[in-house]
Amino acid sequence: MATYEEVVNLAVRRSLFYPASEIYANAPAGMYDYGPYGSAIRRKIVETWRKHLVQKEDFLEIDGALIMPEDVFKASGHLTNFNDPVTQCKKCNVIHRADKLLEEKTKEQYREAMPAAELTAALRKHKLTCPNCKGELSDVRQFNMMVKADVGVSAKASCYLRPETCQSIFADWARMVKTMRVKLPKGVSQYGKVFRNEISPRQTLLRQVEFSQIESEVFFDPSKIDEIARWAEVKNYKIHVQLANKTTVEPMTAEKLASAKIVSGKLIAYYLARTQQLFERFGIPVSKMRFRQLDDTERAFYAKEGWDFEIQTSLGWVELAANNYRTDYDLKGHQEGSKKDLSFVMEDGRRFIPHIWEISIGLDRTFYAALELAYHDDKDKERTWLSLAPALAPLHAGVFPLLSNKPELVKKAEEVYESLRESFEVTYDQSGSIGKRYARLDEIGVPFCITIDFDSLTNNDVTLRERDTGAQKRVKISELNNVLAQSLYGKKA
Ligand SMILES: [Zn+2]
């Protein structure tokens, strides 16, 4: 298993991701840029999500503004509830998360939502001082994590950068109903950036100030939570769950989760299954996944039911997706805040506020997990490679002439490269030893390398090398398109 440090080293070495504005010494922590191949992998995660959890589910995808007025976040509760408890060192002025300091010291869980006075009392009881300078710590206060945006000159309304993508989905709901001929259940999805003023961003992509979500909110009629059109497709599919009172993960069919009333209804079991299937498509083994059932103390106050989707990494279990039964909390809040009617009218005239099942996936954390679980090395052969699923590979193949100083090989290699570009994402590389060229592509997860040598000139064939095994075979140039399509997509070009 790769360590976190090995993964980050590879990422930075190959410019998959790296600190934003890194040429400036005072660039703030918690922001990362994705380089050419990193952004290609990231884009492919989004495309895979879009194909399987948006389009195949007949969800509607929107692309909302990043900046939203204060009233949105008054209605959503963020202005009052979206806080981290902090304490400041009276000597060096550094601000720390009070709950995290306590956790490190006592190895016990402290909830962010614990009242400030209780956290202050705990700090004093355990005689905590500043970890940097041993200075005295201030009383705990709540720090709001919203990032304020100064917009315009009229100051008509205060604005914030959104802390989650779902608020524009809720705000746009009535418009979707009016203009998109919505029938329930209906998901509305969004991919985009969000911002949270983290006190201590850490672990690169795992806790950032600026990050991205791929999110769906499924609007449904709570009286029809057991009516799911495509139930047959998932009912025998096993979902890896860890129940709130258990310490082990159990595979359970969707049917069992629904019939034993472990979930509130079939609709929820259905989307848990679809979510797990999506992560399988990202190349993550099911044995590394779990849906952890949240107990009463962990759930957000509006959530009737919640499951954290987590992946086992070298850092322990990491949450990649929040799955919450948000009931009618959000639409009711926005109905009150906006004074607009957000109810839904059924064909029989029944009027109600739809309930919401949320599938909120952290894109950057998913990227990290996919990278770590794909990371392989062979220390004897000094070889490192990413065994990314074909759907996530940044390129399909590299094309090389064996020797770059032989014009006839270069010409043939360029011809092969041109013949593949129409159907595949390929790169051409003639610099450095063939071993170095293999290594460059192995480390970014490119599944195939195609080499043109002297035999290619007489036989019209190439060497096709496979990333994970290093196995090589000869393939006729006329067959290359089909062979690649078969290996990548399981069908002919
Ligand atoms: Zn200090």
C-alpha cells in the first residue's frame, strides 16, 4: 500500500497537483492547482459521474454562480451554524481548532458543535497550551467558515462564496419545476467549486479552502419513498455498510436494507447502490469501501438519516461522500427566506414540499483516493505506475520511435500517432531513453505504450506495451485501432 507521502511526491513530481501560486512565498495554504494530466484525470472523474449518476438517472444538471447573497445563507442556516470552534494563542496569535487540539491531546472525540464554554472548560481541565510556542490559549469562540465576497459598489446585499453546491440547486428548484417538466422523483446535479475558511487546511487535497463537489439532490414525494422504477437493477446488489452500533463492515443487498427498514425506503437503498457502483467505475475495489451509518450525535440536525461514504486509505478511512436524507428542511427554509412558493403540485392536485436525498461527493478527495489506490511500485525494478481504470486515465497511449535519431522510425511513428489521434487521446514522445519514456507515462497512469522499431518498417507492426504488467506484444498497425478500443472500452473501434 502506498503511503500518503509517496502519492503526494508522485503528484508533485508529475505536476498532477501542487500548491497554488507556489512561486510566491506568502501564498495561503489550502489551495491547489491541477496540472495538465491531473486536470485530465479529474475531468474524467467528473465525466464518469456525469454519465452514470446524472445522465443515466435522468437527472438535470445545472451550473450555478459561485457568489450568492447573504439571504441564501440566512435561510440555509450557514450564517449561524457553519462554525468551527477556535482558540487563539495570546503569545504568538496563531489560531487553532479547539476541538482538534483536544482530540490530539486526549485521543477522544470532540464535536465541532459542542458549546464554546464546554470546550473552553475542557482546554483548561487538560491544561492545554499553544502547540507552537506553549503560550496561553484564549477562551474558545465560534468562527464562521463562510468566505465573504466584496461585490459591486452599491453594497445592496452582502455576498458570500458558496460553501456547498447544493444551495443553488435548492434556489433553482422552482424554476426547474416550471420549465423542465419535472416528475418526481427527480435529481438535480451540479459540479463546481466551493469555499470554506478552514482554520488549518492540511493533507493537501483532503482539507482545502477551495475545492470542488459533484453533487446531486434527489427531490421526491415522501409518501412514495418505496416506489423506484429501476429497483430490479439494484435489489440484489450488495452495499457495504457499517451500522451505527457495529465496528465491522457487512455487505447487504439493497433489498435487505429496505425490507429490514435499515434505510427509510427503497429510494435510499437504490441511490446507495448507485453511489457505490460509481466508485467501482473509478477503479476503487469494493473491499475498500463502506457506508458508515451516522448515529444521532453525528448527523446534521436537519438530517433524518445519514451515511458517510468512506474509502480505506493509508491515512485511515476518509470520507468521500455525504449521503443525507435532508427531508423538506432546505426547501422550507428557502420558501420562508425568499417568500416564494416552493411546493410541488402533483397531477391529482396534491401540493407538498418535496423531500430530498442528497449525494454530495468531494471531487478532490475522490481524486486523491483514486490516485492512492492506483499507486503501485516495484522497488527491485525501480518502477512506479498508476493502475488507473481506463475511464480515468489521462491519456490512452503514448507513441514512440525506438530511436529518435533514425528519420525512418520517426516518420513511421508520426504516421501511427496521426492515425490514432482521431479516436484516442495519445501523446508522441521521442526524447530520452525508451525506459524513461515508459516511466513518464506509467507514473501518470497511461495504459499503453506503442513503440516503432526497425521490424515495424518491414512488417507494418508495432510493440504494444501494457502499463500494469509491462507485457509486450506485436500488433499490426492496421489492427491497432481495434486492439486499443477492445482493451479500453471492451469493443471494436
Ligand atoms: Zn503560540
